[in-house]
Amino acid sequence: MKTKKILSLFLALLLFAVPLSACVKDTAPPPPDEDPLGPSQPEDTSVTITDIMGRTVTLSQPAERIVGTHNPTMNIAIVLGGGGKYIVGFGNKNMAGNLYEFVYPELGALEQIGRGRDINFESCVAVRADLAILPERFADLADQFEAVGIPAAVILPNTESYETIKESIRLLGILTGAEEHAAQIISFYNDKIENAKSIASRVTESPRVLYTGGSSPLSVANGLMLQSVMIETVGAVNVAKNVDGRGDFVEVSIEEIIGWNPDVIYIPAYASYTVQDLLNNPAWSSINAIKNARVYQFPSLLEPWDYPTPSTLMGLGWMLNNLYPNLYSRDQVLKDAQEYYQLVYGRSFTAQQLGL
């Protein structure tokens, strides 16, 4: 009898252990090589664009160390970075006016990698550049940068317009991971352009304008240049629009300028001559702009407002005020400038600093 009781107890324990062991087996963690959510994938940090030359540019991660020698192109990187966040090598530093002394005082200590096409590629490698940005006029340098292991993107076309500037901002925004900030700048850009067009639509008589170049008053901005786009946006006429030439100042004769007889003449802030030089030159005396003393130097002291850079919007506002002071006030020009410089650099400048 005792043996039967022991056997019954053993069978009962055995029956209880089977479902318990099944339960334990079901809840056991999977082996280390089995992830219930599937195998983990490394995060993709790469960025890719098609630059203005149709080249595919791919970076394994957003650029943090940028080099270049063309100031308008590099200015886009400085604008997106709120100063010198991305720049590690630069050329043509003096062409930026006084702006970089305020927003990027360290620029003077950067590696001078060359000027224009004259690039020191060893310096670019030494500063560990992870991207070179180029204008179309230097597009042939892209292969040379890539030959030393530095990806290169051509982001600024020869043909200048608001659309090409905005596209340059968008492309570099992708390459640096600053797409949101780039979109904010582009939105600001669009608003100011539409506002200028709205004001221009109220103009009843279009002023005839000549924009001269920096090296000589006989060099003029033709229809391929940003200055011409600005003139037309504010409802004026560029008298030199149809002069043949690429997107650069083109040399003409004084006889051609006399024949155009502009009402207003603008000279750039970086001109090698002055307003008084033109007003006092007998060869120019028969021109309406000279007779009426409507010759002006384009601002600003801070940076050129006629370059193919985002700050060209400030030049657009200044031109509106210069041509139609009853439609666009000087106070509004200052307000535009404060909004722009706050957006891109987080700071304000006085009228005196701007040269207004």
C-alpha cells in the first residue's frame, strides 16, 4: 500500500511538471542572435544632391568643414552657419566688406587656401575639409578637389537671378543638414521679392537706369547680371540690358552711354572711382543722370548688396527707396536689414554701420 501511494505521488508531480516546463520554455528570452523586431540597421546619415552641373554629390554625413575661394559662394555657407560654423579654409576674404569682422571675426586666422582658381590643395587636405563649394566659373576645379579626396559641389551658376541664389541656398542646406534654416531664408527671400514687385506695380513711369562696374565707369551690367534683375524687379529699365557678353560687367564706350541717356546711374560700393568723378567728368555732362545729379553709390559699408548672395534683398529695398521714396521709406529699408541680419546672424546693425 505504501508503495502505491509513493507511485501515485510521483505520477502527480510528473503531470504537474510537464505544463510548467512548457510554460517556462514559452517565456524564455530568444537567443542573442534572434531579435523579435528583426536585425537592427545602421542609421543612414548620408546626404545627396544633384549640383547645377548635373553632378551627383553624396556625403556620408552632412558637411561640417567647408572650403572655397569665391566670396559669393562662400557667403551662402556663412549665412547658413550664422557666421563661421562651417568654414575652415577661405580665399578672397577682403571682398566681403566689413561684415565678417562682426559675424565671423575668426576668419582672419583661417587657412588661406588660395584665390580664385589658384588653389593650394595641400592646405585643403591639411584643414580636413569635407566639402568644397564652387561657382560655375570654377566648375573645372571640382575634379581636382575630388582627386585629393575632397567632395566638391558646384552650387552657384554664372547666370545670376533670385532663383539661382535660392537654389544655391537650398542645395547647401541639404549638404550641411541645415534644410530648415535654408527654407526660412528662402521664405524671407520670396516675401521681400513679392513685396518689391507689388510696389513696382504702382509705378507709372519707369526710370532708365545704368549700373556701372567696379573697375571702370565704362563697364556696365548687362541683362545676365543680378543688378539687371534688381533694376527690373523695382519697375525700372536697365539701359544696358541688351549689351552682348556673359554674366559679368561688359566694357562699352562713352558714346553708347550718352546714347542710352540714363536717368539714374548706380556705381558699386567696391568701385575704383567715385560719384564725384562722374559728376565732374565733361565727357558725361550731357547725360540726364549727370545733369540732375542722380548718381549714387550702391550700399552697403557692411557688405555689397549687389552680389549674388542672400543680402541682395537689402539692395532691392534700398533701390525702391532711392527711386520711389514716397512708396518705400528709408525706415523700411532699415527694418528689412534688421530682419535679415537677425534671421541669419542673430544681430542688428546701425544705419551708420550699414552706410545708410
